[in-house]
Amino acid sequence: MKKNFFIVALFGLIFLSCNDKNKSANDAESKTSNEAVKDTLTDADRLEGKVVMSSAGEWFVIKEGLRWRAMSEPATTDYLNSIANGQNNVVRDVPETTLSQFPIAGEILPKLEFKKN
């Protein structure tokens, strides 16, 4: 009887230890896939809807794949107030090479007026 109990306990211990290794491997695989998704975000996805400051100090709003100049603080403030969680949608020091991917469409004015060039 003791021998059977010992064998069952040994198999149970082996089963539990193998099960934990598989779970750890799955967790690591899941973290890796989440990092891969994060890495696959394009600049357009990352900057869409945001107020960005170029490395040269110019302010823009990226909207629908276009770059709108933000020449005044009231215009920027009105835009940030119009979107959910506005203060968290400001990105600073974006390289000019990244911003050059977005054509300049015009200027954003106060009261959310988008003036095309």
C-alpha cells in the first residue's frame, strides 16, 4: 500500500512540475507575441490623432494620415479638449524623418477649424 501511494505521489509530482513548465513556456510565448504586436505598430498607427512636436520644435496634429500645423496654443488646446484623454495624446521630439511620412495638409485653427493650404 505504501509502495502504491509513493508511486502515485511521484507521478503526481512529475505531472505538476511538467504542467508548470508548459504554463511558463506559454506565458513567455504570450509576452513575446505581445511585444511583436507592439513592434509592428507603424508610425501612422502610433501618431494618429496625436499632437506632436517635431525635433525642430514645430507643433502638428496628425489626423487621417495628414499633418496639420498647430500655429497657436488655443488651436492645440481646443483639439486636445475635443478628444478623449487629450493630455495623454501629446508626443514630443518626433524626428523630422518620421514626420516627413505625413504630407502637410494645412493648419488647425481654434474651434477645430482645419484650414487647407
